[in-house]
Amino acid sequence: MPLIEEFQVQGNYLFRYRSFFPILILVAGLGIHIHFRYMENGLGLEEYYYAICFAVSMVGQLIRVLVVGYAPQKTSGRNTRKQVAEEVNTKGMYSIVRHPLYLGNFLMWFGIGMLTESIWFILIFALIYWVYYERIMFAEEAFLRGKFGDQYLVWAGSVPAFVPRLKGWIWPENYFSIKNVLRREYTSFFNLIIVFFIFHYSQSVIRYNGFTKFGTTEIIWFGILAAAILFYLTVRFLHKKTQLLNVEGR
């Protein structure tokens, strides 16, 4: 099989299972986080460093919010079976980078990888991410090129694939829909809180040598977790059982 077709086949295959990629990062990162940071030297991460890591991940979440909030119908979706696009989205985040959702994902997971404080893990994660998502981006762009032709080529010729340019922002024609964001991003935000809680909780258990003795920061994190659970259950109920989060044409 020619290399171009092989890359496209691989990309379409990986596209179906891209949601499982964070699980591998979580398991590997948590193991390093526990073993090397605490089990060997007993040192925990400072709270300010947790805040930095969380901020990096939240920047990634914010990028996803900016994409989804303006996204037209049948674009920027969570579909896994096949590529779907009714138009070439060239405005908003797509006016400065061709794959903003994958950029957002990278930053969300990069913040988690930073929790390991292992430069080797962070570098290996970045390399694996690039190899994995390069195939997916290749397959997506081959699909868009085949469907939209010159319209896609003109846009792709002036907008970088992954590293955003610092000028050329074009405001979307759609209004920003917070309902769209809540409906499509509540799970990723909740998962992000869960992951950071797990990392922090594992540190606290080892630091205090038990499951019950915690300090002020641990209590704060339990409060954040409780708020996140309430948020998740509320939005999920509204999404699954009502029409309140539905947006016509979005």
C-alpha cells in the first residue's frame, strides 16, 4: 500500500479510538507520580505547582470551549465511526490553527503529564501524541480535501496545522452558545477535575500515611470534587432528560 493511503487508513483507525488515549497517559503518569515522587523520596508537589499544571490544562479546555461554543452543526464533533463535516470551518479558532480541538486536548493532557515532574515522561508523551495525532490529522485533512477541494486548499495553505499563528483571527458568524458548550464539554471538564483530584489525593494518602488525616488543601480539593460532581449530574440530567440545552442548527 502506498504510504499516503497507509497513513490515511491508520489515521481513520486511530480516529475511532482517540478517546482512549488519555487513559494510557493517566495510568502511566499516575504510576510515575506515585512511585518516583513519593514512594522513593517522600516529596510531594507544592500547591503552586499543582496550580500551574491545572492552569495549563484549563487553557486547553478553554480552547475547546472557544471551538465548540461557535461550532456550526456537524463540525467539531465527538463522532468516532467516521469523518463528518458539512462545511470547512475557517473562522474563530479555525482562522488561526487548523486543528484547535487537538491543540486543546494536547494542553489538557500536557498539564496532567507535568504532574509527574519527569522531563522524560513529558517528552515521551509529546512524541507519542504527535505520532498518534499526526495520523489522525492526516486522515481528516485527506477527507476534507477530497470533499471540499480548492476551498479547503486555500484555507489550509494559509493556516498552520497545530501551532497557532498570532494574527488573522476572524470572528465566527454564529453567536457563542453556552448551551452548546455545556452539552458537549461537561464530560471533559468533569474528567479533568477527577484526574487532578486523583493525583492530589494519592499524594495526600502517602504524605499522611492514611486515608483520613488531611490538611486544608485536601479539604478544598474534596469541595472542588463535590462541586464538580454536582455540576456533572445537573448538566447530564438536562442533556439527557430535557431539551433545555438543545440549540437549533447547532
